[in-house]
Amino acid sequence: MQFPKPIKLNDTETRRWMFILLKRARNAGDSGEIPVSAVILNEKGHCIGHGRNTRNRDCNPLGHAELIALRQAAWIKGDWRFNECTLIVTLEPCQMCAGALIQARMGKVIYGAEDKKRGGMGGSIDLASHKSAHHKMTVEGGVMRDKAKYQLEEWFKKTRL
């Protein structure tokens, strides 16, 4: 089965989406969640899923922005395969989310800040290029890195004194 390639976003479009996601992440942070937000774009660049962290609100360890966006996008798409899609997220996906993105066959992942402690796409371990990964995806990190990192650091300073 041949899938279309993920949309090629130029720097302006990628930064525009990241700006929107940082604003959504700030709202999540204001409600007590770790400020992370994600969006999934189809091959035409249309949003088919979005999410923000909801672990505290829902008392659910699976309440990660990426997983929420995946669930919504799968329902809208009527399929669990995302070869032609792009996920954009403010923080590097953790190992759990990286595994889910591999299972979902995500075409491309773009993230803002790296996560040196728990990152699953290069920060701590790189599951996307690991020899066990049955699906290879394109990964681009560091988009608006400083803004994304600053937002997270400030949130942790305020909430985790």
C-alpha cells in the first residue's frame, strides 16, 4: 500500500503552528497541567487532531497531548495509520508517546524543546530510529526551542517550588 508523503511545511508555517501550540500549552499550564500541546495535520495541512496534557484533570496517566491528538485524529480519519500526517508538539514526545507514534506509523514529528530525561526521540533514547522500530518516521526537533523550553522551565519554577 502506497501512502502520500507528509505535507512539507515551510519555516513560517511550522513556526505559526508552534506559536499556536505554545499558547494552548500555556492554557494547559494555567489549569495545572504540564504545559504541552500537540496537533496532527493531514497531507493537506488540515488539523485532524489536537490535544493538550490532561493527566491531572482526568486522573489518567495516558493523558498526554500526543495521545489525545492521536485518538481524535484516528476517530476523524477512520483509520489508525498516519503515514501521510505530521504531528507538531511543544515538547519532545516521551518514550510512551514515541512508541505510540511508531505504532500509528506517523509520517513526521516536529517538536520544540528537547526532553533530556524522558525524551523518546533523541533526548534520552531515540525510539524513532532504533533497530526495533518497524516504522521509520522523519523527526525534526528544536522548532522555537528557546520559547518552548522557557515556558516549561517557568511553569516548573512556579508549580514545583
